[in-house]
Amino acid sequence: MALPATQQSRVPASPAIHLAAIALGSNIDSPSASRAERLHAALHALDDPPRTRTLARSDFIETAPVGPIPQGAYLNAAAILETSLEPVALLARLLDIERAQGRDRAREGRWGPRTLDLDLLLYADRIVDQPGLTIPHPRLAERAFVLIPLAQIAPDWVVPGPSAGGQTVAQLLAALTATSGSRP
Ligand code: A4P
Ligand code: MG
């Protein structure tokens, strides 16, 4: 039986749920927490439905640092989330979790050592290009330390946008490995 209009308007709309892929990285072991403990803490914080629920996570892989600043080895991972947050709110949540793990951007250089880095790699099949947020993550296709763990849990995710050309994560990893012989 159809509800009268006045009752229909009181039924709460359930938020849309989307899949998102994130990258995790840490290369600062400190007395308060090891790199692995920081990744575990981030995954625990992200398992917080309905805002974010962790559906899958990759292995934690040890990777040599990429970039111009000499620094220690990273522990990297990827995770797939189910989320009711829109992309900007999800990035804000990731930045909050980074801060809770001692991340202080004011003291670190670009690509410098960090207690915790959480990057939003993919959000459903969306393309976002606005100040402070680019999806897919602009360096996704160049980073073996991102593609190797992501391919463990989402090899068939089609990466939208012109730079990836609609290739899957597994195809991007195969192309990167073929051109650079990249290993973690
Ligand atoms: N921002 C825009 N789009 C996004 C997005 N999709 N996800 C903005 C996350 N952030 C996004 O980020 C700077 C700003 O980018 C954020 O405030 C947000 O508004 P950041 O985390 O301070 O910068 P970053 O991580 O130093 O740089 P970026 O550009 O994310 O570089 P990468 O590629 O993450 O490089 N080597 C190894 N082995 N493993 C690593 O994890 N990471 C880096 C950082 C360098 N070398 C590494 C690793
Ligand atoms: Mg980052």
C-alpha cells in the first residue's frame, strides 16, 4: 500500500554508497608506533561504517623510497573502502587520520618522510579535478608502490580518464613493469 505523501516525506533517504580505493604509506618508525602499527591504525580508523568500511586490504609491502629526498624505506599498502562520503569529505577524513598518526605537513618537504600518507586513488568511476583534489590520483599509473598492492585487491578496476586510457589496474601495472622493470 502506498504511503500518504506526508509519511513518505519522513522516510529518511539512505546515503549512496560508493567504492573507493586508497593507498597507504609510512616510512617513519618511532618509539610510539612502528610503520606497520600506523598502517593498522589507519585501517582500523577507516573501518567505521557507514562513513567508511574496509572491504579488502593488500599485504604490507616494503618499498625503496621514490623521489629526490634521501629517506628510509616505506611500508606501502592499498585498501578498498565502501563509503557514504562524497570524495571531498572522504579526503578530509583521510587527512584527519593522517594527523591523528602524527603527520605534520608544516615540518616535512614534498615527498619527504612521513608517519602516514593516505592518498585517494579511485572513487567509483568518477573523474574529479578541482583545487585540492584530483581523482584518479595523478601519479597512480607511475607508482609501482601503489599499483602492486592495488593489483592484489582490485586488478580489474577500470581507471577512468585520458591518462590511463580506460585500462585496468592490472594492465597499468603490466605496462609500468614492461617500461621500467619496476619492482617495489
Ligand atoms: N590531493 C589532491 N588530490 C589528492 C588525492 N587524490 N589523494 C592533495 C590525496 N591527496 C590529494 O598531499 C598534498 C595535497 O594533495 C593534499 O593536501 C591534498 O589536498 P600530500 O600527501 O601532502 O603530498 P605527497 O603525498 O607528498 O605527494 P603526492 O603528490 O601524493 O605524491 P606521492 O606520489 O604520494 O608521493 N616512495 C615509496 N616507496 N612509497 C611511498 O609511499 N610516497 C611518496 C609521496 C614519495 N615516495 C614514496 C612514497
Ligand atoms: Mg599523499
